[in-house]
Amino acid sequence: MATHKLIINPIANKGGAAALIPDIEAELDKYQVDYDIDLTQYPWHAAEITSQAIAEGFSTVVAIGGDGTVNEVLNGIMLAQKAGHGTAKMGVIPIGRGNDFSFSMGVPQTLSESCAALAANETRTIDVGFLKGGLYPEGRYFGNGVGIGFDAMVGFLAHQGKLTGFMGYLVAAIKTIYLFFPAPVMEIVFDGETLTAPALMVSIMNGVRMGGGFMMAPKGISNDGLFDLTIARAVNRMETFKLIPRFIKGDQESHPAIHMKKSSKVVVRALEGTLPIHADGETICVECGEIEVEIMPNKIDLIVRHDLIPNK
């Protein structure tokens, strides 16, 4: 029996993922990795394949696609653990739009280097987030982060656009400046504190980056048992334009409208307006009233390259 279950989203990489299969096979064959391949056919299929692969005894499950595919595989691992079927190491070959999870966790960003990392089999145990709200009242797991407000709107618009990678998110961010006003009034509860204010966005991060290049939590550590929380109070449109390059550089903390905290649990409620929310780029809701998020420490062994891990 093969040791590695490869799960490929064939519509990732603007529909070009399936065409990369021969290249992936050639790289893994070079390292004599023993694998079996499945292609996803519908939403959540990667989670189902993952859970079944773990029940069948595969030791490693590899997500091949973008952050959405990665999120489903991560959910499959967590659900298999919860069901008592065991667990598996998680690998990633990033070929999606943003690849924020893999970047944030220390996974090589090229196909050849990520395949080499799978063969080397260096692992790091990471925390996993769990949220309740919107389309998922019973909960959904995430690995990189949750975006609430402006950040979520940017993601929704980026996925509708034709551009890929960071440029697609940057253009979407500029469009969102003209759409996401006025900012909702939020009640944000974290680490024994409550902040009530009009807020442009709230980012709840386990990783460091979202949107292919926005450093939402530049000091984030993915195995410290805490989220890195970035709260941006409402500012005018011109000031929002000025904030964008600061998030790209990761130096937003010094801006007076930005509050950065750490917490193991966060509750966000809309007191006025509603909350668009995503987790790992996946839509949680377009108009939420409340979301609850908590950290689950040391849940998944992820195959990484240790020299690429941010803030280790």
C-alpha cells in the first residue's frame, strides 16, 4: 500500500492543476516517494478523501492546490482525529492563487522544492483554529486565519476577478475601499478584554500572511497556542489607501488605528451592520451577526522546510 495520498484540485491554478500531474509524478518518483493520487470532483471532496485515506492507513495526506484545498485537507485530518480514525502527517504542494497557508507555515513555494520537502519528511506540529458561525454553526477548522470585514470583502472580490496571485488581491483591495463604507460597529471580545468600535476589519491569524502578500500578523507563530489579532478601527478612504502599503510591509502596528493583540479565543459581534467573513479564503458568511473562534494547540504534523518557517 502507498504511504502518501495526493489530493489534487484539478481546477486550481486557473484550471491548470491537472496538467501539472506529470511534473509532480516525475519529481516524487525521483525521490522514490510511494503515492496514490485522487482528484477532487466537488466542494468538500478533499475533506472526504482525507478522512477515508486516514481510515485506510495512509501515513501522509498531501494537498495539491490553493488555500481552499489545503483547508479541506486540514478539516479532513481534524475530523478523522475527532472520529477516532487516527491521524496523518499533512503535506502541501502549493499551486493556488495566494498560497498563504504554505508560506505562513514554512512550506516551499515551488513545485520542485515542495516535492523535495515531502521526500525529506521534516515536520513541525502546528496549531489549528476552530470557528463557529455563519454557514458553520457546528464549526469548521482553519489553519492560516480568519478575516472579518474589509479583508473578507477583498477576498470575495479577488475570487471573482481574472487576475491571480497578489495583484488580484491588491486590485480587489482598491475596489473594496469604495464599497465597504460605513464600517460596521463591532464588539470584539478577546483575552478578557472587550473593544467596541466601528472597525474596518479584524484579522484572527494563526499564520502570518493573507491575500498573497499582506502581512496581517508579521510576528505570528503557528505553534504558540495563541492567535495574533489585528484590529483596524474605521478610518476614511484616504487613510485606508495609506494603510495598504503598511500591511504589505508588515509595519502597520505603529499606525494609531491599528491594535494588535494575542488571544486563544475571540468573539466578534456586529452591533451595527453585518460582518462578511472568510476563513483560509473560504466563505463563512457574507452577512454574519456573530462568530466565535478558538485555538486548538498542537493538532497537525505538517511537512515543512525548517529554514523557511517565519518567526521560529
